[in-house]
Amino acid sequence: MASPNQQEREIRTSETESTDLSLPLIRSSLYLIDHRTGLNESAPAPSLTGTSGVSIEEVTCVADDMAPQEIVPSLNELDSMGPHNKRIASESVQKREDSEQKREDSENIGFYPICKVWVLEIVFIILGIVLFLAIVVAFIQLNDKSLPNWPLAITLNTLVAFLAISSKAALTVPVSVAISQAQWNWFQQERPLYDFHTFDQASRGPWGSLVFLKRIHFKHFASIGAFLMVASLFTSPITQLAISYPIRSIAVQGIANVGIVPSIFYPDSIHLSVMQALILSTALDTNQFRTSIEPEGASCSTGNCTFDTYASLGVYLETTNISSQLRIEQLPDDEPTGIRLFDSLTKFPVILPGAGKVWKASVPGGPVLISQTGFASILGMLNGSESIGFPNSGDLMRTRLLSMVLIFAKPIMLYNPFENGTQPTFQTMLNSTSGFQFEALEFFFHLCVHTYNTTVRMGKEITRIKQSAFETLNKDPGAFLDLTCDSLVNDLRMDCPTNKLRHNKTMYLKAPFINSEGPNRSTDNKTFGIDYTSMETIGVDMAHSLQGYSSMVNNPQLNDIRTSVIGQNFPYHLHTDVLFPQGYLLNTSERNDRILNIFANVATVLSSKMRAPNTDFTSENVLNFTGQAWKDESYVRINWGWISFLAAENALAAGFVVLTMIYQSRRQRNHQRESTLVYEDVKDSSLATLVALGGQCRQRMGGGLRPLNELERAAKDLRVRLDAQEVVPSESS
């Protein structure tokens, strides 16, 4: 646009060329044009007199572009001018109108209010944040709560996945638009033309954004948007990590009872109950007595129950090694016809000549073991108040049920003859030993008050004996139970005379202090007692079931080896599974553990049988001790650290879009001082890129379509910049 001074000079030049023309008298008022508002206001102007002495320059009002007003002749005045002056004045008016239109265009075109231009993107940002807040609200409402039961089998993970993906989709829209808008700022400096393609791909998805970050790195704030596009891949799975479903137990109504026995007074069926318990002590074993049987007796309808500490009458086992009391001697091998070990037992195997030395092992007042092969054992009882390893007075002796002595010949093995899984000959057995060692143990069964802790978890009862007390309230000397029985091995019979004079006697034990709550308070600190008849029946049945003899017998004439057992199930299992098991003859510690376990099972099963509900063991009262039934349930636990990823994504997306808007707003205010105009409403429009690419760029690119690799190579070599509204090659290209 020509300046006013230039217009004045043009008018003056025209005047000198046509000096014969005169300007008619102009009496009409002039129009004042406000450049700021674009409105015409009429105002009086001074009259011009004379018809020929006034030149055109005297009626042409000149003002520079920054003046608030300038004076232009009205149309009536132009009509009264001469043809030449009229043409010049009309051109001047037209030039000024064009200048004003250009100024108006440069101020208004493409620069709408910033929020109006970005309103759609702002809506999507708000939508993404609202969806994120919906996830947070759902987490707050369901944290540490039971699993929700929603219709259509919708789960919390389904809801969170839907909200997280929707939030990601809502944020992707404004982020991709902001990336496209940012490319125009990038090309204000010289850049490869290929960067247009890089920006376009970054706005399309994660893969293009990865390429963008590799090429642009973080040299431009648009890298924030590219990073968000890549991070959006992990939005849903990372958000899902915030949800976990641990299991907890909740209290429910159900059966949770365990029996306790404060007293035992002779019932009619106690004999049958004791015999059942002694059979179960070996029948319940499943691993050759490598572990002992656990106490049991709880009833739990839900499979998960807890109980407070409770106390009940039971049987306890004490054991000690009395090998130092053994008396060992060698007997002479008899004549070939053989002699019997026990004259009273006609069918018992004889000592055979040539089968090895005969040994005799015994303890004072206890059983006697005679063995020729060394693989032999005997289990017998000590009568009356006798005990070898325990004191003969005090509370322990007063509560005594039965004292058993085990003597066995322990072969010293050079190797295990059973290791190949075959049955060895007797000669092989002898060749595998270098001698025998005798050992004796005393097992002391006595009555006590057990204090238990019981829980049932997933249907499995776990009962632990917390304490065993045997302090008696009766302080009579010696044992309360005076039991004397025949030897099953030596006497071939098992007779235990009863002491009817003591059948009316009762022994009481001191109760441990327990402080229960609720309905169990009535069972606390009761007096525990048992009558003589019940103790006598238990002791006699134990003696019948436990006593016995076992040995591996060899007949050299028949080359035969076999195991002979006198007694019931207990002596048999003691020989085959505990003392001389195939495959474990060399493991002394293993054998010792098994010995303790098989005897401990007797005490454990007897105690459990006593307090089992609905048992016939007691005459009057197996009391129910009430526990709490529980039910396992899954519940929602929120790990808030994982949700921070989605929160950061929302914050970065909003910040990136706002940053783009602020940058464009500043460009709007400063565009008059720069040669480059970038319009906010261009954003991701492909039309803008097509129009902005100047003809020189097209010419440098070769014009027309070519194979993609050639286009990419040419675009990377060609450096361009944004000049005004056109992308032009740089001078260095």
C-alpha cells in the first residue's frame, strides 16, 4: 500500500501535467473516516473559494496510517470536479478503502476467540477428566468392600476397563489436534519438509509418535503430545493393576462346636470307646508314622472356624530312655532238636541250632527279650506303681494310667538288604549286620488337663496342645490306679484283676485358669475329675492292646525267614513300620522319631475320643464349647499408586492442550510485528498443508507423484520455512 506522501506526489505530478484544468468550487461538507471503527461520520469542513486558483493538493487531505481520522471528498463534490481531477480523487479514495480492508482482514481473519476455536478439544479434555473421576469414585465406594453383584455379570474390572479406555479415547482427540497445530510453530524456522509427514504420523497414533520422538526428540513441546500417544497404550492394563481381590473371612451363622470333658464317670460303653481309639491310633496313620496324628474333635459347618482357648481331660505321654538299666546275657545254643523260648507257649517258634547266638535282655521288674536273630522286640507293662525312669511319688505318679517298657534288638547294619526292593534271604540279612545293640525305653501314660487352641481352615482342623497340667487335688501317696496284669508273652494270657474296693474313689485335677467370653464362660475353671472304675478300664484296655512280642525267625533247614508276632495290631505295626522298616534300617534318627510318633498317637486319639461330641466315652457330659464360624469371601482392595498413571496422563494432556492454546494466543497478539501468521483454526486440517505448500516447494520436490521412497528422500533433503502464509524453500536449500 502506497504511503500518503507518495499519493500526494502522484497527485502533484498529475497537476503539473494538466495545468489548464481547474477545480470547481467545493462547498459540500467532507466525510471524516475513522480508521479505528470503519464508520463514516459527517462533519463540517471549511469552504473552498475560487474556481481556478486552487490546485488538487489543496483539497486532498493527507494523513498517515496512524492518524485517527482523514478527510475524503464526498461524492457530490467529486461530481462537480473535472474529469481528470475526478479520476485522480476517485483512485485516492479507492486506495484508502483497499488499505482499510487489508488492515481489517489482517486483524480479524482466522483469529477467533481462543476458547471458541478450541471448544471441542476443551470438551474432550473435560470428558476425559470426568471419566477419570468416575473411576476414582468407583474405587472409593468399593475399596475394602465385598465384590459387587451387578446385572449382566458386569464386574469392577469391566467397568474400569470401559471408563479407562473411554478416558484415553477422549484425551487422544485434543492431543492429536494439538500436535497438528504445533507443526506450524515448528516451521517458523528452517526444517526438513519431511517433518510435515512426521507431525502428521504422530497425530495419528502411538507408532507415529514413537517415530516422532526418535526424530524430534524433545526439541519441541509437541513431544509431550507424542509421549502421551505412546503412553495411552498402557492406560487400561496399568489401571487394572490397581484392583486386587484378596480373600478374607467374615463371621457367619453356623455350627462351630468342640467338645470338652470336665469329668469321666464310668459309662457302660467306655470299654468299646477305648478299644476303638486304640485301633484308630494305628489305622489313621498314612505315612508309616513319620509324623504323628493331630488332635481333632471340632465340628465346623462352614469349613472355617475359630475357638477360644479351652481345657479338657486327656491322656499325656512321657518317655525316657532306660537302656542303662538293661541286663544282657548270652544263652547257649541248644541241641539240634531245639528248645522252646517259652514253655507255656507251645506254638511259639523255637530256637533253632545253627541259626545264630541266643541273647537275653531284661530290665528290673519288666519284660524279658530273648532273641536269636537280633530283629526282635518286646513290649510289656510295669505292674502297680512301678516305674524305672520316673519318680514313684508326686502328681505324675498319682495320675498314672499305664507304664510300658519297650526292649528291642537294634542291628548294626553294614548296608540295607532291602534297598533293591527284593525280599532278602536270612543269610543276606545276617551278612548285612556286624552285630546287635539292645535298647530299652519307658512310655508313661498319665491323665492330665489339656489346654487347647483350635482352628479349622478350609475344612482342615488344626488343634495344638498349649499346656498340659496334672496337679491333683487329692494328695494321697503313690498311684491312684493300682493295676496288675499278667504278661501276654510269658503267661499266654492277659488277665488284670479289678480292685472293687476303690471303685467309689474319684481323683480330681486342678483346672487351669481360662477367661472365656459369652456362652463359654460357664465352662471356665471347672473341676476336672475321673472315677477309679473309668481309669481302671482305660488302663486294662491299653495293656491288652499294646503288649506283644515280634521277631524275625530263621529256619536254616528250610531256608525260610519270616516275622512272628504275638499280640494285636499295635505290636505288628511297631515291628514292620517302626523298628525294622524296609529301606530305613540304617536311619537311626528316623527310627527314633517313628517310635515316639506311634506311642504319641495312642495318647492323642484317646484324648480326642474323650471330647468328641456324641461320644459314648463319657457317662454324662461332653460339653459343647462354642466357636465362631467364618466364611471366606473375596473383596476389593485398591492399590492407589497404579491409578496415579491415569491421573498423570489426564494432567499432561490438559496441560499440553492449554500450552498449545496459550502459545497460539500469544502469536495472535504479536502477529502484526512478525512476517508469519499462524491461524488457530487450522489445527489438523490437511487443506491448510496443501494450500500452504508454495509453488517453489512443489518445483523442488519434482512435481507430481513418485515412489514413496523417492518422495521421502527428497523431503528430507529439502529445508523449508513458513513465510507469511506460504511454505517456501530456505535459501540454503
